[in-house]
Amino acid sequence: MSAVVVVHGGAWAIPDELAKASVDGVKAAAREGSSVLRSGGSALDAVEAAVRALEDNTVFNAGHGATLNIDGELEMDAIIMDGKTLASGAVSSVKNIANPVSLARAVMEKTPHAMLTGRGANLFAESIGVSTVSADSLITKYERKEWELRKKYMTGVMEEFNLEWAHDTVGAVAVDCAENVACATSTGGIRNKMVGRVGDSPIIGCGGYADNLSGAVSCTGHGESILKVTLARLILSHIEQGKSVSDASQLSLQTMGDRVQSAGGAIVVSPSGQWAATFTTVRMAWAAVEHDVLWFGLDPNEKQEEMLRL
Ligand code: GLY
């Protein structure tokens, strides 16, 4: 079986002016994850590397370029999970950490806990020598301008539902040659959210889940809606009942639409290397590397391929 990595840059109505940068960004992140797998890295290493690339890219709402809360501050969330051991680590409401996904991995590997939040996450980062950066260095001019334009939280929520200006989550899933799966998800959350609001992304079973017995999932969309249907676990429960990765994703997103009237997206990989990138929003930038092929898309039913440049 060959290793596979799949990434997404968020499911929302990506405007044409961000389309190329979003597709280029997910392709670069998928190449990054694939190169880790090719050099013998684990699925866990691959999803961390892919999500770091997305966090470092200002076009996406995670790390550098994340959205601001009602007070104009960053509060970023991330999760990573290892399908072999079911170990997971998460951080929430971190302000001055350039790569929240790596801090989440440290929570998983270096603490007895599954999530650290706010000040505690920062104290932990200091204690293990993860350097902090100034929060201002992670805030882009684009985001400051968008935030000024849309200061009210309700406006932010409406934007999510209308899928007009929202700017969502990034994530990655991978399976390595040993058939271990992993997932990682990272976000700035909803623009103009209340201070202290935590969405689905760092919550196990909602923003992501990984289990070698069924697969790995990373979700994107309106956090409060994803939480209500525990979207990542819902997808895996359909796989456990015999559905394909694609059918399981479509069915679960349809359930979220029917039950809580919300759209979103998910990427999935199974231990045997089956994968899917599915969304019910207007667009989702995604990319995957399987064998020597880089697959990618943005619009519904779009699936382009090119040979992987090594
Ligand atoms: N899906 C990201 C969030 O709602 O926070």
C-alpha cells in the first residue's frame, strides 16, 4: 500500500481573488506532507508538516493570517491525533504561537492531558522551549481590514451561514506505509467570535479524529454546527458500518445540513489508502498526493491531477 496525504484549506465561498492562492497553498502543503512520507516519516509527521505549511501561509485562517475575535485579538485552536494509539493533543485560545498544531502535538506527547487552553498553553510552551512570537506578527493587514469592516459577532455568524466572507480552518489527514493514520486541524475560528469561544477544531471527534481501525478525518465549517453532530466521529461511524470514505463523508455532511442546517467539508483517509475530499459549501480548496500524482480541486466535482514534482 502506498502512503497518502490529503489537505484542505477550509470550506466556504472562497472569492475568485483568493482562488488561485488557496489552490496553490493546498498543493504546496500536500507536497510538504508527501515529502515527509517519502522520506520515511509517519502519518503523524506528515499531517503536522502539512498543517504547518498551511499555518505559515497567510491566505488561510490558521497561524499567520488567522481571523480576529470581537476584541481584535487572535484566539487559535488546533488538534492532532494518532490513529495507532488514539492519543490526541489540542490547544485552544492561543494568541502568540506561530504553529498551534506543533504545540498540540507537544501536548499529546509531553503531557498527561488532551488539551491546554490560553494561559496554560502558553506556560506549557515556555516550559518546553517553544518560542512565542508577537501576536501582531501573525495578524495580516487583510484580516485587520476585514475585522474593521465586520465588527459584530452576529455578522460573523451570518457570514458563515451565507458562506460569503467567512474564512475557515485548515487540516490534513494521512496514512503511512505501516497503515497508521493521523489527522490534524488548525483554525483562527470565526471572525468576531466572543472572547473565549472555542469551536469544533480542537475538540476530539468534532474537528478531527483518527483511528487505525477506520480512518482519519479533518473537518471544516461552522464550529457550533460541527459540534452538534460530532462530524469527524459521525463520518468514521459510517465507515465502521461499511460505507466507503466518500459515501460516509457525503452522508454525514447531509446529516449536518438536515439536522442543523449547516454546510461544511471534510477530508478522509482509510488505513487501506482510500481517500475523499467532500464539501457542501460553495468551494473548498483541497489537494491530495497518492503514488506520484497530485490531485486537487476547488469547485464542486472538480478533480484535477498533475504529476508530482519531486
Ligand atoms: N471550524 C472552525 C470553527 O468554527 O472554529
